[in-house]
Amino acid sequence: MRREIGFYIAGFVDGEGSFNVSVRKRDDYKNKFKISLCFNVSQKDKVILALLKRHIGCGTLRQRKDGIWYYEVNNFNAICEKVIPFFKKYSFLSAKKKRDFSKFTQIAEIIKKEEHLSQEGIAKILTLRNQMNDGGNRKRTDDEILTKLQESSETTRQTPEKSEG
């Protein structure tokens, strides 16, 4: 890939892209929450998003009902192996995007080390997430998530183990 294209993409994403961290309630998970990373860009014109997909080498491109095109990467391995290295190589100029990307990268490392499976790890992720995207709109407050985690671990500790016999 020509370096100019990489820097063009980084500049475009600097203005139009978003790095997000979602925390979803999941009763089938031990700690009751699933942490997901997502990188996305939406635009009326498909051409630049197709260029993005081709050069980053992963993700999906689809059109919403309102005609807007949406490029997204939410596969954790693709984020770690393609998205993060790409934007480390072709960095951002704005302080806000640099900050969001740095926090996103730190959260990816926490997940890679499986620290997100503990209450402490989730608390660390929530702290970093709050420093991204100017706080963002959240379905659940951090306190609500941490309280549910605490309740979940209390229930786990109080459940007697079945004895073999």
C-alpha cells in the first residue's frame, strides 16, 4: 500500500471514525457481562469505506435503511491484528482521536490478558471507556454494572458445590 493512502485513511478516520467499547448484560457469562470492542465509520458515499475495508483488510460494509453506508470491525482478533497495527503505523493528528485510540488499545490489551474476566479488570475497562468519546451515551451506569458484578460474585461464593458420591 502506498503510504499516502494509509495517511489519507487515518486522516479520514480521524474526522469520521469511532472506537467504541460496549458492555452488554449476558446471563450466560460467568460475570454476567460481555465486553466488546468495535471500530466503525459511517458515510453516505460507499467508495471511501470500501477503500478503508480493502486497506485495513477486515470488517463488514453494509447499507442502513436510511441509505447511509456503514463500515465496522467488531471481531476482536481482527481489531488486534489489523485495526490497531494499521492506526499505530498511520497515526492520528487530533488529540481527541489519539486519546480514544490509546484507551481503545489499552482495553484490547486488558482483554488479551483475560483481565476482563475479573471485577477489577472490568472496573479498569469502565474507567478507560469513560475517558473515550467524551463519555458517550451509556445504557447502564458504571455503578449498575459494578453492583451486578458484585451480586454475581456473591451468588457464586454462596452456591454450595455439589459433592460427588
